[in-house]
Amino acid sequence: MVRKTTLAISVSALLASAAPAFASFDMEDCNWSDEHCLLKGDPVLIPGNDSRDNLLRLLSEAKSFPLPVQSMPADITRSRDVYFAYHLEWDDLEAPASATADKPAGESLLSQQLATLQLEPVETQQDGEQENRFVSNSADSLSQFFAALLADDSLTAEQRHALGQARLGLYSGATDEQISASLATLPAGSSALLYKTYLTGAAHFYAGDYAGADRAFTSLVDSDRPWLAETASYMLMRTVLNKSSQNSMGEYGDFDIDRIDRPAAEQAQKAAQAYLQRWPEGCYAESARGMLRRINWYLQAWPQLAGLYEQRFQQAGDAEALRGLVIEYDNVYGMQFNGRAVREAFPDAPLISYIELLRALRLNSDEKPTLTQEDLNASKPAFEQSGKLALWRNLQLNLWQATGNQAAILQAVKPAEKRPTHDILAFSEQVLYGDALMVQKQWPPARDFWLKLLKRSQDPEQQQYVQARLAATLVFSGNTEAIFAPDSAVTSLRYRSRVLKAVASPERLRRQASEGPNNEERTIALHTLLVRDLTENRFSDWLNDRKLASAITSPVVGKAFDDVNLSTFDWSGEATEAGYVCRSLDKTVQVLSQNAKDAHALNCLGEFFRTSNTHVDLWKDSAGNGVLEAAIHRKAPYGQFNRQAYYQQVIASPKAEHEDKSYALYRAIMCYAPSGYNECGGPEVDKAQRKGWFSQLKTQYPGSPWAQKLKYYW
């Protein structure tokens, strides 16, 4: 009865758990914005996912855009690489070649312009080297200015050259005084003076002299030169926008939105709107719309900002553009509202409302969601009016789960008889139903439900996700053997490996080692069995089980399976510390099979574990398996060595030779070197006991090399 209660608590906690509110989950691994970083959250819409994962999955499905998800191996029964978490190997992937495909063309155009203007080529700066207001002082803006000069027939070749040279100077950091001096010979009344005014305005802008920039650009907005008029209008908006944030840094250099100059931000908003009204398809229209999103963020105009993003998401033309917008939304302009949770829906922005309210369902330090039932009820009309009530329903189901109301979920959701291939909301709803069955410990119905859902699903990611839950249900219900039945629906080697390592019986391990479906599973089973034979003192069994290796035609090797390398058992004894001689592991175990208290053999078994670190590795394939981890958890995991117990046994043995006892004393003390923490397995031994061992070694065996070598106890 105690076992069932513990399991139910662990299932409930794991299914309802969520990350701390507003936390980003990518800081410990690859950044979400990296092109090689794939989606690492669950293939369902849940509060615990990174909100960017949720948003990209939801939006991409509506547009039929491909998702940046992990690839599925050709044979899932032989791979442990599919799991819903960050993969270390993603850091080794290269960015797609398309990211820089158009760069040579841009550089070629600039080179042609420089040659036409008789200007010396310059070394262009790489993207990302410029920040804040300097971002527009780029090779691209150079090219735009040169194109305007070349298109203006009123300019002479000499004037174009002089203006182009001055623009190159600005690119290198020239001041307005230096630009004015370099262009002092331009004739009065020449249109070239208008370009000079623009350059001095730009110099003021990059110097942070926003008043000077404003005067220069204002004088050009009605220019009869189209490029100057449009660019000046755009730069007026950027000038006042930068002015609004010039004092926004907090005490420690962090951005503080509450220090934004609101009047300046409001002025920037009017300038952006004026630009877009005059040039709705202009050169800078896309940038101006992006600036409007920034301005609304500065003004903390959350409903308006949500509406702008909702509109822009719908306009995304491809998967790459959509991902860029999601990055901007969550990381750059941060709809995290300065750390304040969203608790109400935004008019005309049901998708963003859903994502933010889902974020507010993450459990806080009190194990409660920020979003309340009253908040959710108040948001319902906004979803109804936009025809997105299914999103609100999903929020309600997640709120019930977060607050432990599993009965409400089971009453509201019906197991689907058939499901569209791609409908993440419907799939998420079904998963919540299955989870509710598990929390209520309705194991047979939960097993049947996951089996049916697995058969209906045609999405590889979803299939793997459901397999983990099916495996967990079978373990929780005490039916682990069903996972390895010939017709088992749990085919993922990762999940089968987890169960074999953590909870399978020795009999099941023997069966899988000899009859498993492939060499990978047989290797995992045999390695686990042999480690457990040693750590559980089944020495005669170990000698027999070693023979099962003949059933594995080709034991798996390599990085992906380095945790189950069978060659570790070929230990020759040569790796022991100089001065203490051991025979091979096979011979050591033969001795122990005849006398499990043999002091020398026990020390040598300890040496095997010390030098090889052989154990049942429960860490390597533990990430991203969901509730299966709760199902297989044991307070005292199988297959973990306890060298300290061997040494203590030898120390206490009246029959142990002086050589063996002195070495056992030495090794028992060294278990705590140099950190003071036990690295040999087993319970901690207090410092007084270690001091006693040290004294015993020094007084009873003063001539031993180990007494002479040991200087401290820890």
C-alpha cells in the first residue's frame, strides 16, 4: 500500500510539474536562437515546455511549416537517441549554408559601386559587430547611399565621389565636423548639400546627439530627392526611439523598461506611423513595423503589442521567418511583461493570449499556478469572439491538472476514436486524459488508452512520446514483463534500456541477453546483468552469465553505447596500484565463487570497480523520458558498486593477511581523498572512524608501503 501511494504522488508531481515562471530553458545548453538547436520540449502544448516551443509548434502546424525537430532513426529498436530534451550532439551541427548564401552577391554590388565612384574598397564589418543605434551603420546602408548617389542625375562625378568618400568616413567613425570639413567645397545651391545634410545628421545620430540629428533629418523630410525624404523620415523615428531609451540602463547595466522616456517613445510611435502611412511598401517598411513592436514594448502597451505580434505571425512567409519572429517575441521584446505574469486574454490576439496564459500555469514555489480559475473564466469571451474556444478549453484542462482536479479532466475529455494526423491541440487533450488516468492509478484503463492512442498516431514524435507513457504505466502497474513481450508496443530501445537497467529482474535480463531482438538490446541486458551479479555478490551466476556473450554476434561499441561496453569485464588486473598484485576479473570472481570472504579477491574486486568505474549507468539515457523516470526510480538503484563494503569486510576479517588488511585500510581511507566525501559507494563513514583506520594502519602495519604512503585522513 505504501508503494502505491508513493508512486501516485510521484506521477502526479511529475505530470503537473512546470518550470519556474518565465524561465528560459536554454541557458544550460544550446541557445534556442541557434539554427542548429532543435526543439527539445515535449510534442504537446503544456506549461512546462519552453513557451517558444509551444508557440512554434502551434503556429507551424497552422501554416504547414516544417518544424526543427530531432530526426528519427531508421530503426528505433536499435537507437536510444530519441528523447525530449537537449541533445549534446546538436552543438556539433553546422548552421545551414543558406544563412550566408546571399552575402557574396551583396559584397559584389558594393564592390561595383565603389569602383564606379572611384573609391577605395573597405573591409566590411560582420553582422553582429554593431549594436543599438550603430546597427544601421553597415555595409548594406553604405550600398543604399551609394545607389542613391548614382541614381541622382543632378550630381556631378566629383560630387558623387566626395559624398561617397564622406560616407566611408562615417562608416569608420567620422564626426559631423570632419564630414563638414571634407565637403566644404561643395557649391552653394547644389543638391549635393542635401546629401551633406543627411551625412551630418547621421553623424549626430551615431554620436548620440539626438537633437542635432533631429534638426538635420527634419529639414530633409520634404526633399524632392525621394531617397533622402524617405530615409530622413525613417531616421527621425529611429532618432527619437533611441532618445527614449538612452537612460534606460539600471544600476547594474540591465535594461529597465520603467526608465523609458514615455513622451519620446510616444513621439517615436507617431513618427513610425507617419512613415508607414506615406511609404507603406517603402525600403524601411518592414523595419518600421518591427520598431512599432519595440515602441509598444517600451510603452508597456501589452494588448497593442500582442495584436501586432499576432498579425505578424500570420504574415510569416516561411519556417525560417516564423522562427525569427518567435525569437524576437520571446527573447528580444520579451512578452514576459517585466516579470509580471499575464492573467487575462488580449483582444484580437487569441494565440498570444493562449501562450501567455499557458505560461502562467507553471507552478510557483508554492506548487500553485499563477493563473486562477477566476482569471481563466474572465478570459473566455475573448477566445469565443475570435473563434478559438479550443485554445481556452486546453487552458482549462491544464489548469485542472495543475490543481489536481483529475476527475474534471476525465469527465470533460473523451478518448478519440480517430484523430487527424496533425492536430496538436487534440493530441494534447488526449495526453491530459491519459495522464489523469495515471494519477488516479487506473492502470488497466491507462494501459489500454495509451495503446489505442499509439495505434492511432501517425506522427513519429508523438508515437515516441506515448511509448514512454505506456512503458511507465506498465512499470507502475507491476507489469514490467509486458514491455518485453514479443508483441510489445514499446519498441524504443531508449525506454526498454531504462527499464532493463533500473527495474528488470535478473531472470528478465538473462532472457533479453540471450533472446533480445537485436545486439544492442542484448548488450545492454548482459552488461546490466553482469554488473548486478557482481554488486549483489552472485559470483557463481556471474561466471555462467559471462557465457551469454556468445549470443551477441557483434557487441555494440562506440560513444552511443559506451555505458554498456562489455569489454570492461575483460579486466586483466594490470591497472591496480603499483605494489598490490591482482589477477584478472575472471580469476578473481572464480575465487569469490568458492569463498565470498576471500580478502585478497575482495580487494581486487574493489580494484576492478575503482579502475574501470563500471556500474549500471542510470544517467546517460535519463533525459527527456517524462513520467517513465518516476516509474523506474528507486532510492537504492541496482548495479551501483560499494567498494567501501569490501574494504570494511577485509578490515574486520581475522583471517586476512597483513598485506590485504593494510591495503584495505589504505583504500578505505582513500575513499574520502581529497574532498572528504565518499567516492567508493555505500553509507558515509564519519571522520572519527577514518581516523581510527589511519591509526590502525600506522600502528599495526608501520612497515607496509601503504602506511608509509598515506600522510592524511580526510
